Amino acid sequence: MTVTTGHGVTVGKRVRHPARPEWGIGQVLDVESAKAEVFFVEAGSKLISLRHVSLAVLHPPPSHPLLDRIDTDAVGGSGYRSISQSIEGFLEAYDGGFYGADYLRRERNYKVEAHDLATTILARAELEPLVASGAFAEICHRAMRVVNKTNLIFPNEKMALKDGLKPAGSQRVFAVALRELLHGEDDVPSRFQRFAAVLGNMGAGKWTVATYFPFLLFPDEHQFIKPTYTKNAATICAFEIGYTPRPDWPAYERMLRFSNYLKSELAPLKPRDNIDVQSFIWAIAQAWVTRVRRTT
């Protein structure tokens, strides 16, 4: 990588501030006259006088998971917090981080219990014989047991799913789609899209329901999406997720990208899986809501 200083500062360039290395990599958002608005990963948006500061322009521009998906509508707001700041807040709330007793009691243990239940009663070896024998009502009963094991899905969304599963025809379609989602042989995007469509036809097409089962069975690969908290966390991080109100694979893939970004940035805290990442998302979004309430 080569560095150019003193010139070549145009919109989109990746730069560093020569006197502020702790700000990390920045991306030029706007240049007007002799001033540049630059978003720095560790410091947020800054207005830089190009008459007084010779920004170091990085060649070729280094890839960065946040700058590659930056939400330009969020970078200038007061709500942005760097990952370092968010981690500090998380550790203030949970002494010991992901391995502290308070975190385990309040956030992780009950989700692990639900994971253990789901991997037992919704395992491939359990579901495939039930589907083959037409025991669709039993599969639906097991699914609701897993849903009711936690408070992750809102009560009204649980009720919508329960009501949608009352017709025998819906039980069959849901049971087959759930088995395919969790243990199918074709590609994950197609399986997720079909399951989301089934939920939509039942009146239960919510992100919480669409992502709950894969998250609990496969927390290394999938993430639970609670829209408000996920959107707030993404805004805090200035990460563009392209949220859509109806569950679909392209939007889910973008949110998985956000989750994977957080997981990589949280490496010093040693997250075990996306259960820990989901808890971190909830924690920073909740802290943001609390700060907003205090200032209004």
C-alpha cells in the first residue's frame, strides 16, 4: 500500500489523519472548498480543514467491513458509537463480558437451554420420520414448545403463529417447510425464502419467527433478528443493512453480514457463537434507547 499526502482527497477515498492514528481508517464523504467531511471508524464524522491537515490517502483503498457497507445517513448523527465505545458500554453493563455470571444469568443460559431443546426435538433424526408418517401436528407442537421456551418472540407474534397453525393444511405446509429449512439439501437462500413465504401465507411472516429456529439450532451460522433492536444497533454502528419489513433472503444476508462484522470486532471478548453476538446487539441498542430517553 502506498500513501499520498496533501492532495488527492476526493469523495470515496480511504484516508488516515496523520496526527490522529487512534481514529483509524476514514472515508471521505464530502469535499467542499478546503474542507472535507471524513468518517473515521473509531471517531465518527469529522470536518477536516485541508489547509491545515494533510490527510494520508491510502492506495489502493483498503477494504473495511464497516466502510464497505457504510450508512451515510447515520454517520453524521450523534448516535454513532465506535465498536470500542460499544464494547466499553457492554463491559460496564456486564462485568466479565460474555463469561461473567451476570451475563450468563440474564442473557445466555436460557437461550442455551432453548438451543438444547431445539436440537433435541427438532433434530433431523426426529423430524424426518414425523414428516414421513404425516405427524404434522406433532411437529407444530414441538415448534411451539421451542418458541415458548424464550421471550425472544413477542407474545402477539407467538399468538399469530399459533393461530396460523390451527388448520390441518397449514400444519402440513409448515411442518414440511420447517424440516426443509433446518435440514434440507438444497441451498440455504431457497430454503429460507420458502419458509418465509409459508409464514407470510399463515399471517405469521415476521422476522422473529423466520429466524428463530435456524438461530437456535445453528447459532454458529444464523442470527436472530428482532427488527427494532437490529436496526438501532446497525444505526449506532453506521452499518447499512437495507432492512425490509418482510423477511426475505437478500435482507437476511445483509443482516448476517452485520452480525459477522460484529463477531469479528468482538474477538477480544471471545464470543462463542451468535447467541453472544445477538446479546451484544440487544445490549447496545437498549443502551442507545436509554441515552435517547435521558436527553429528551
